[in-house]
Amino acid sequence: MAERTPDAPHTRVETTTDSRSAAEALASSVIEHQLAACVQVNGPITSFYRWEGAVQHDEEWLVVAKTATDRLDDLVAHLNEVHGYDVPEIIAVPIQGGSTAYLDWVTDETRPSA
């Protein structure tokens, strides 16, 4: 379970993947399941990391989702389920402020359909 910050009812979630098409599939899936209100795909980027004892560098695509914090666990579980990586980067950062109208929209868009 993700840690909750009471004064941050919204969260920005980031992940990376290995192609534009994979990034767009993640973005579409998250929106279709109402787990985020908006998802942006940026790239390509170059990621440097250590994996299985060796330094690696690969071209990746960054996927950034904005969600209501009470939907965070469902979003993370979904990303873990549909992501193509064995150990996907999934990082949640509390949103501490911003446009009230936008953040209200984020909340509204992440309510499950009846």
C-alpha cells in the first residue's frame, strides 16, 4: 500500500517503458480504467541504471499520470499488472498545490463509473 499524505489529495505517478507504443498503451489503459485523469507521454529519454550487476543505458519513454490519491493503490496495481517490465519503475509524488479547478477535475475523472 502506498503511503498517504493527508494534505495531498492528488498524486503524480511516473513510470517508464521501452517504446512509444508501449507508453501509449499504458496511458490509454490507465485512462480507460479511470485510474488517472490525465497521462502524458514524453520521450524518448535515455535512462542509466544498474541491472543484474551491470550499468545499463536504454532509450525509454516517460509516462506521467495525475490521479486522486485515493486511487493510487489501484493505479499502482494496474500498472504492475499491465507493464511489460519485470520490475517497472512506479514512483508516486504528492501534489502539494496547483490549480483548484484542475485538481477538482482530476478527482472527478478518477471516480469509478457507476
